[in-house]
Amino acid sequence: MKINDIVILRKHDEYHHRGVIGNKYVITELKKTEIRLCAEDALDFCFYTSPNNVEVVKSTVPGYDPTYEDNLNCQNPVDDDWLEKRSEIAFEDFSNKLDAAASDIVELLKNKNKAYGNTALSPVKIFSRLDATEALCARIDDKIMRIKNKGINDQTEDTVDDLIGYLLLLKMSMN
């Protein structure tokens, strides 16, 4: 099984009760003991199940193109056009979300740089004698400890943004 394979949910088990048995889903994530399935027509209905609970009906592996029998015993080939369109929509959705998230962080960094000057990459060294890379690593440690202590929630959302920003700055300082 691979990401983007189309499967039919064949059963539930003791730990996995979601999804409609007999419906087709798309694999969107693979873990050691679970797979994440999303509805064919909407990536907003997703759930985890065991790989043993599904049957692959359309694989992303080249040359693998089975048909499946539904509950009425009818042969239903998987629509290749639908699979291609679904992959394009999923990629565009991912790309747009990635661009928006990255843009927010970049804008945050630009605003902070404007407000504080370029102190992240060129520290003024009044109290601390650390170079830019070491100072950024110390700030990253602080943000990680805050998340460890408080968890990821509404109160630490800014901390996550700051951490991502500091990691970008660290990458810049290392170049």
C-alpha cells in the first residue's frame, strides 16, 4: 500500500470504528500500524484504520490496475480520470496551504526585522557574547521548552510560529 492508493473499507476492528464499510477511500498517510483514509470526494473527512481492514482497488504502483466487486457483485473499474483529478486537487490544496503558512511566517520575520533591526543575524552583543547561530539555538531551545511545558494549543500558537521563524533564521545564519 502507498499514499494515493484507493482502497475499499472491508471491516472495522476493536480499535477502528470509523468509515463506511464498502466505501472507497484514498490513503493519505501511512504509519507503522495504521493508515489514514480520506473520502474520495473530500479530503476533510479522514480517519485512521488498520491496513488489515481495507482492500486495495487502485494502486499508485505502476502496472497494478485491478477492478473490485462491490456489495451488488458488479464489476466497477476505478476511474483513472478521477484519480488524476483528485491528485491534482490534493496537490493544489497542499501547495496553497503551504504557501499561505510560509507567507505568514515570512511576513512575521520581516515585521520583526523591521522593528528590531537585523539583530537575529547580526547580534549587538551588549549582554550576550553569542554569535548569531548560537543565540538562535538558545531561542529555539526556549520555544521548544515552552511547547513541551504548555503543549500545542491556542496559547502556544504564536510560539509555534516563532519556532518556525527561528528555524528559518538559523538556516540563514548557517549559510
